[in-house]
Amino acid sequence: MNLNKVFETMSLEEEDVPVNLPDLPQFSAVESNMLSIIGRTLNPDCQKMKDLILDMPRKWQVYDIVRGVALSPTMFQFIFKYEHDLEEVMRKRVWTFNEWSIVIDRWMEKPPDDYLKYLLVWVQIRNIPVNHYTKEAIEAFADILGKVDVVTFDPSKAQRNDYVRARIFFDVSRPVRKTKVFNIPRSDAVTIRYDFERLQKRCYHCQRLTHEKDKCPLLIQERRDQAVERRRNVLAKKQRRELMIQRDDPLFGVLSDEQVGLDSVTERRKINHEVLQNMREYLLAADEDKDKGHIFDYSFKSGEKNLNTRRAEDGSNLQLNADGIVSTWSAPTGLKMTNEVPLEGFECSTGFSSGFMDANSSRTARAKIGKHYRPPKRMRKFKTKPIGPISAEDKGKRIEDGVLKSSGKKRAEEVAEVFVRAARRSKPEVVPNGGLPDQ
């Protein structure tokens, strides 16, 4: 039972309780920090901390009497042995490492929120209007850069330089401004020029001290926006090209570009893509049917070896099949045959019938005369008829399946002569390659 209670009181996670550090002199470095400065790098990508700790004492010429401590990848501390060495470093104030500026200040036990955010730098102010060469006007010209600390101007003394120096607390997050336009009362606008002393590298795009041009956030964002705009233009151009009717498109000449473009209000297609595709397929199918010609046409085309139909002398219909055999057949009831195309046709499943004059649903022309339907297959059997007047020598011969049979040998020249004689008396007509439908 006691063991169970122990397991119940156990916790898998250790409770996070703050640890109190003893308040003893050996745990505090306040006294040694009194002679130290704290600083930070502005461009960590180009300023390596371990190199800075070794190089800065050499620049300050206090290599053997100062000790550097790396507090973080961007923060450092230098502890001096003598007060005057520390004051000499702070007097020059603006220092650079690897040609990029660093921000330094004296150590504070409880630093403010804006600690190490300002760089105390000297600025040369040029092109000051002669009517405003006063200390107050110069402070106004320098105040736009940052809080003014000192202005080295004395109106009672000679001015040897063409500029006035002012020391300001410059916010390192702002760009280094080179010029600024001021509106002068009762005069024209004037451009004041600024030159920052002891500042070396900066971003040549945004003029900030925290990065190089290749890594400028503003330039990167600008490039991204340009890439997005280019991508949008390419897609829009491609979409416009797709919406245009090309010359090889079946819809070319049928629809205009305005009819298939985008609606200016809804920015959607005026005609759906699927509808356009169906229209293309319909036009292509219609073109294929157009090339096939008349599906049911019983007119004759000379020189064809398919099954053809012509008029015989006695009004019967001569046929010549693929084997060269001549036979006759009678036209079904209601079907009038001529030497050309039948005047009255019959409808079929394809929607085409000969003799139509008016347009119907299948884009064919329908005649005003009465309709004639194709008779069923059982009524379309060929009837045997003699080819012509039976001569005395043909007596005794039998007719089977519409072909004149002979008890002896039948010469092919006689059959060909009959067919050629009938063909010369008729006007040749064009018929499809398919010939008559199967019986």
C-alpha cells in the first residue's frame, strides 16, 4: 500500500522551480564591470565575434591592458585596466570592424530599453543658406538626422570650412541620409547635404548600416514583387493567347476574339472551355461528313467497277456487279428512276435523303413534294427480266437470278458489248465508291 502511494505521488515531469543565486561578493562582477564597455555588431554576417575580440584591442592600441569577452554572437564586452584608456576609446566613439560599424557604450548595471540602439556620430552639414547661418538654424538642419548633442559653431569666430559639424545620436535602424530639402521662408527651397564621419560600408540600396546590398530586405522584397508581377504577366499573356482563336483552330472565322475573351466585370470566360471544345468537335465531324459526299446516290460514274445502275432500252435497270455480270432489277414502288439522280428519295438513319430542298434538323434540304420512304428489305428483291428482245438463238435458254443462262458456253464479249451499248446511250453521273447497299 505504501508503495502504491509513492507511485501516485511521482510525476513524470520535473517541476521547473527558479534557483536563487547567493548574494555574495564572489558571485558578482559589478566592480570589474565599472571599467568596461559593452558593444554589438551591426552586420553579424560580415563581423565574426572571435576575430573582433582579437582585433579591436589592436585598433585601440591597448592590446596588453584590455580583455575582451564574447557575450553572444552579436554582443561583446571589453574590460579595461585604466580609466583613461576607456575614456579615449569612448571619445572617438565611432569604430568599425571589417569595414562595418559597431555600436559601443559604457557598461550600465540596469541599461535602458534603447541601450546600444544609437550611434554617437559626427556629421558635416553643407550648403547652409547665408541668411540662415545661425546656431539655431544649424541645429534644425541636424535635428532631422537624430537628437543633437553638440554643434561646433561660434558666430563670433572665423569659419574656415565650408561646413558645420554637429554630433548627433543616430538611430542605426534608419538609413544614412545624404541630402534633405528644406523650404526657406520668403525664399526658394534649398537642399542641405550631409556627410557622416568615420562611417564606411553601408547598403547601397537603402543606405542602412546593418546589411549589404545583396541581402537588403527592401531589395529582396522588390525582386519578389517583380517576379510575382512577371509571373502574373506571363500567365495573363498565356491566358489571352489561349482565349484567342488561332488560324489552325476549327473555330477560326466562326467566332471572334471578343466572343471568347474574358468578361471585364466578372473576369471569367464568356464561353466555357468545354463548350468551345464541343463546338470544335462538332465542326470537325461536320467537315468529315462533307468530304464523304452523298451517302445514298444511285447515279452512275463511268469507269467504276462497283455495282452500278443504268437504263436499258426497254426501261429496265441494268446492273453490273464486281464480277462483271449484267443483271436487271425493278425499282421499288413509288421510286422513280431517271438517267440522273432520283427526283424523289427516301429518308434514312443518317438524316440524308435525295431530293430534299428545305433545311431540316440535320442541315439537309427537304423538298416540298411528298415523302417517299425506303421500302423494307423483303420488298427490295431484284426481279428477273430479260435483258432485251430474246432472239431465236437465245430460245431454250433459262433465266436465273436476273442473269441470262445458256446451256452452252457464254462468251464474256457478248455481255461486255451489251453493257457498253447501254452505257453509251446514257449520261454518266457521279456515284459514291460504296455503290448500292447490301441486299
